[in-house]
Amino acid sequence: MRTVNVKKVETKREMDDFVAFPSRLYETCPYYVPDLETDIRETFDPKKNAGLDFSDIQPFIAYDENGTTVGRITGIINHHANEKWHTKNVRFGLIEFIDDRQVSAALLKAVEEWGKERGMESIQGPMGIFDFDKEGMLVEDFDQLGSMITIYNYPYYPQHLEALGYEKEVDWVQIRIDVPKEIPEKYARVARLSQEMFGLQVKKLTTEDVEKRGYGKKVFDLLNQAYAPLFGYTELSDRQIELYVKRYVPLLDWDMVPVIENEQHEVIGVAITMGSLSNALREAKGKFLPFGWFYLLRALKWKKEEKAELFLIAVRPDYQGLGVNALFFNDLIPVYNRNHFKWAETGPQLEDNVKELSQWKPLHPTFTKRRRCYKKKIE
């Protein structure tokens, strides 16, 4: 029988082991897309992660009797989320483990106990601090390449969770579409009507718009409005917005980020999309240096993949149902064709968000990569 020792990550060596473990676990897996190691380390840095202004976080590392890393996990208490949703949840995230139920049980038990000590009554996950962090354990379609914004895990992961008494809380699905050569007539017609009847227009941002005219904050303020009712969402703080703008805006190709404005020049919709970086991140092996930057830059600027990532679409609540989504597709389909993208995949979408899922129907979508948030009462 294996001896499992789960420790709070407190030393540099333990953090190095925490960060490096997935690279060894998925070394031979052709579907796994690694995180950048710098992003994982910054998760625990209050200067780099504004979510820690209102959250507690504790990483744990598991070793066997030989001192070999066999698993990791992070405990998270998002106090804003618990206040908003009237819950006492501790979240688990960044969970990875070998196929040994002693290991998975010990890791989850460590988070349960850590949460219980702090007055929490339930545990849920995998989730991050914020809704834009990776969330949801993959429960189907393990033989498809992951993405930079989603979790990949082996098929035994959900089997372990269910054996430990964890139950489904919500599921997300992703949508895959083949990029049509022509804009479907329904989208073209609805886009014309929304422009004529409601005065809506597509705006393509510039770096100057973001840096000098405040459009970065306008877009994130819109996300706060649009996503406020969704499962687990907590509104971004001003400091979070500032850090997100600095970190992610330089990666974007503005031609692939249509923003919708009304006649008063208010931002009422945004679609954030880009070419896939999955293979570039695999080539970089999670490291920006010494050569990871080259693979990422090449994918962004010169050698784009055939796949586009539809990270998110957001529409201000009072404009939902007024043809805004048709404006997005009317704009993006020609852009995707110019960039030679053959297909596109969305980020995870809640399976019960019927309004969101139904907008894809004219593009004959395929539903794929189901992910699950599990929950359990802490005993």
C-alpha cells in the first residue's frame, strides 16, 4: 500500500514540484495543453492576482514514501462568491493526481479540512477564484486536443471523484462549428435589421482605444453585467480589470474581437476570439523561456492554426434577443475565412443556458467536451 503525504506548499522546492507535476503526468498525452508555468506561480502572488484581495488560497502537494510527487490541489475560498450566492463553499482547483484513489482521496480531504477549519460547509470544483479561470472536470471526449482556457484531465479523474461521493453540480459543454464560406442568410438578415432598427454598429478597437479611451474597462464592465446571473460568477474588481487588460490585451488581434455599440456609443456586446494556441503551448512545454515565446509569437503572427477559439460572447442584458449575436457572426465569418480558419470552438458554456446555446443553430453545431463541477457536503 502506498504511503501518501499531503503537505501545504510552503517552500520554493514544494512550489517547483507543484508547478512541474503536470508536465510529468501528461508527458506522453497528445491531448494535454499545458499552462504557462509563470501563470500558475502568479496565481498565488497577491501583486499579480487581484482575486486574492477577496479570496483565501492554499496549494497542497502530495508525495509518496519515496518523495516522488504524486498529486497536487489548491483550496480556494472566494468570499465575494459566498456572499453573493449565500453559500459556504470551499473550492478546489488545479487538481492533478496519478491513478491511485489513496492520492485523490488524500488531496480532496486536505481541502475539505482546510475549508472546514474556516467555517465552510461544502466543497465544489474544479473551479478557480474567478469565472474566467479554468473550471470544470472533463467527463467526455478525452481524445480531443484541449485549449489554453480549458482543463484537460485523464478519464480516471471523474471516476475517482464519484467514488469519493462527489456529485454533479453543473455541466458545461463546448460547441464546435465548421466555418462556412458564406454568411448564413439568417445572420445576414438579422444583422441588417438590428443595425436599422436599433442603430447598432460593429466597432473594431485599436490599441489607442484601449489605452487612451478606456475601452478595456468598458469591455470588462460589460462582462460583469452580462455574466452576473451565471453560476458562480463574481464581478471583476477594478484592480482585476486593470491586470487583465495589461496581461491579455497585447495577445489579441483586434480584427477578431468585434465590439458592438449603440447610437450612444455604449458598449453593449463583445466577442473575444483568436487563433488557437494549443499546439504552440504544447511546443513551449509550459515555459515562456528560453524558446516558448517564439512558438507563441509564431502562432499569433505567422503560422496560424486551422482552428479559431471563440473564448466568450457577452451581450448587455437589455440588448439580448435584439440580433447582437447575428452581428458578431456577420462580422467574424469573413474574418475567419481571410485567416484560413476551417473550424472554431467555443469556450465552456453552461448546458442549461438555452438562450446562449440556441444562437449557434444556423451553423449546425456539434456539442463536445462536457465538463463538470462537482460538489459534496463537508462532513
